[in-house]
Amino acid sequence: MPPGPDFLAADRHNSVVVDASGVAFEMRGLTADFPWPVVRSVHYRSGPDEKVLMVAVVHVDGRVFECVVDAKRREKLQEWFAELAAVLGHYRPMG
């Protein structure tokens, strides 16, 4: 089976990766990995200034983990939204 799509958003301090293994956050050197079997859902939105990507993972036990990545420009944030939607749709189809 060919590998699926990947998503990466990163700034100087934080990053979000979504791929076949699940979701990974890196925040100032600390890493949190969420394999797909422990992910209940993934949510994302822009920050108040529409220049940051906020991604939240809801764990199967109900805990919520969030990572914020600075896009610097609204255009970059919109690119990330489109890419993230496609990758999440591949691994977590609705229905």
C-alpha cells in the first residue's frame, strides 16, 4: 500500500505533523505523539489574529491536547487549512 499524504506546519518553536502514524506535536523541544488508535478527533482553527494555526487532539479518554503554530501570514494559514483538511480527510474520513 503506498504511503498516504503528510501534513507539516512549523514555526521557530512548535510544529504539527499529521501522517499515516497519527498526529505529533512538538512544542519548544517537547514532543507528544498521538497514534490514530488513541485519537478520538482532531480539530483546528485560526487564532484571534488569523495568523496562527491552532490544532487540538481529543484523546479517546477525553483529554484535549493543543499546539499552536505561527503562520506569520494569513495566506500561509489558508494553505495550511487546505492541506490539513485533505490529510485529515484521508486518514479520518467522516461517516
